[in-house]
Amino acid sequence: MSRTTLRIVIILATLSIVGITMTQIYWVRRAFDLRENQFNHDVNAALSSVARQIFQINKTPSPSNTPVEQISTNYFVVNISGPIDAGLLEFLLITEFEKSNVTAGFEYGIYDCIDKCMVGGNSISPKKVKMQAHASTLPAMNNDGYYFGVQFPGLKANLISQMGIWGFSSAVMLIVIFFFVYTLFVILRQKRLSEIQKDFINNMTHEFKTPISTIAISSEVLRDPGIVHTPERLLNYATIIQNENNRLKQQVERVLQMARFEKEDIGLKKEILNVHDLIREATKNSSLSLEEKNGKIQLQLDATSCMAMLDRLHFTNVFYNLLDNAIKYTSKAPEICIVTKNTNSTLLIEIKDNGVGISEENQKKIFHRFYRVPTGNLHDIKGFGLGLNYVKSIVEAHKGKISVISEPGKGSTFKISIPVV
């Protein structure tokens, strides 16, 4: 699937999901409003019935207008002409609410407008369990007589719980959106992996093409019978073939190492080793590449405790990889400094260079497999993007840590910390 097609599919799918979501929100809101209106109607009817019964009990005429007034969404006030017993009022409220199918918990309070004081109140749960009184929340009103107020503190939660199919459909919608986002993430990730695989194959082709071509040319020269009369030339081309063959072996070995890491079958052979000796060995192996660029390496091996449980081959390769990058990724003569020191029970190794540096954005990705930092005008640098991932895997397999401090144009410093014996 092309990039443009994938982008169109993602946009259309996203618009569809957004449209469905907005429609769902609209209808859920409508359903909630209808449920709220029905609740208000039922509460008004129940409170009106309670008021009529109180008027009958007090033997006072009912007012011409409705005695029920809705102060807010969940607060109702009922004006009555005489006193009422709190226990009787509670019984009447529960009875009428049950008749009207009002199941929400409520609080009520009775206020004496003449003496301006509370004369009763209580809080009733949906299961009619007596709770702490909240009658003090009732405000004073300019009335002659009594009034009582009823408040529903958990109204919205109660209405939402009664919405049934709408709540279920909303939950299903959230699940659909989650799986859509997850599927989109997987598709983009697979596309990225496909691009990485393509880049890896291209890089591997370039990496193998040069030594193979060099070996082929050298072999053609060696087929000339007259070359035996010039032993220096014969030795030169034989050395070229040997060096290019070693280069191919190193590239193949690097790929195989990463394949073994994927299967968790690296098989480290740890032994007590002197880290300084491994650093010197890696420095010696990099000397030829360094001489070609007129570079130099400075060693400041100040650590007094430098013995650690390491795999000789792999940890030497760690230093070799970092030195190789320091030599390759620079536009001038490489200047490398390796420093060691002890911190508590660990050995800290710093490898500093004067290379092109790494941006903050790329620093988060350089240890990812197949990732290669863009090199700007340095188009002659080839690789698989496996080196730093291999380095990180080996260091962590030895219970160590690796980090990088860098700034574009000012070089990089790789820090490795490992436990010492």
C-alpha cells in the first residue's frame, strides 16, 4: 500500500470514527435530557401529592397554585401552611417516591419561617437507610409558616445508571475506538518496520558490494602469470583480498550476533578480566583506521579497580564499535579520549570524540535496531544500524548501563558503567 493511499484510508477512517462518536454523544445527551425531564416530572408529582396530604392532615385549604418550586436541577422546595412531623414527612416522601419510581437517594429538611430555625431533617439512601442529617443546608425564605426542601445529591449518577442500553452502547463505542487506535498503531509500526527492512537490505547490499568488487578485481590481477615476478605486488593484492575478506566476515558476524540476541541465545562466556586490557586491545584494532584519517587516541585509565566479570570477545567488540563510530562520524582528524574511573562499586568508562555530534531527538533513537543517524553531507558512511543496538545489548547483558551526551558539531561522549569484582 502506497503512502498516499494509507494516508487517505487513515483520514477517512478517523473521520468516520469522529462522526460516529459525535452522533453517539448527541443521542446520549438527548437520552439523558429526556431521563432528567421525566425525573423532574415524577418528583414534582410525588411532592405535590405529599403537599396535598399534609394540607389534609393540617386541615388547611390547598393553595390555588402549585406549592412545589424547583430551585435547581436537584433541589425542590414545597411550601406548607402548618407544622409537620419529620417522621411523618419522611414516610410520605418515601411512599410517594416509590409510587413515582423515583429511586435516587435524597436529603430533606423542614424550616420554620416564623422562628427562622430548622425543625427537622434527614438523609435517605436509595435503600431507605437513615444517614447523617443535612438539614442545615436549607436557606431562609420569606414565608409565613413552614416549608420543606428535598435535595438529590447523587442525581446525575443515578440518572446515568438508569440509561441502560445507552451506557452499554457508549462502552462498546469506547472499545471500538480503542481497537481502532491500536490497529492504526500496528499498521504504522508494521509500515515503519517494512521501511527499516528495506533500508537494511539496501545498506547490506552496499556494504557487501564494495569488498566483493575489490576481491574480484584483485583476483583478476592475481590470475596474471607475470605477477609472480613482482612479489611486492603479489603480496599487496593478497593482503587486499585478506583485508576485504575479514571485513566481510565482520559484517556477517555482526548480523549473526543480532540474530542470536533475538533468540536470546548469545551464550556469554564471562570471566574476570582487566577492562583496561580490553580497551588497549580495541584501541590497537582501530589503529589502522585511525592512521588513515591522521587521528589520535588519548587514554586516561585512572580507575584503580578495573577487574570485572566480562565476555572477552563481546566486550572488546563494544569498545571497537564505539571507536569505529568515533572515527567514521567526523569530518576532520579524529580525536578520541577514553577515561576510566571508579564510582562506589562500579567502573565508569567514558569515550569522548570530536565528531559531528548527535541531536537530542536522535539520541533517543540511536540504540534502536536498524536506526542510523542522518549524516548530512557525509554520504560515504555506510552501515546496518546495528552497532549501537549491539553495544547496548551487550552492556545490559553484563548488568551495566550506557548513555550518551552529545551536541551537534561538538562531538559525543558515551558513558558505560559496569559492576566491578
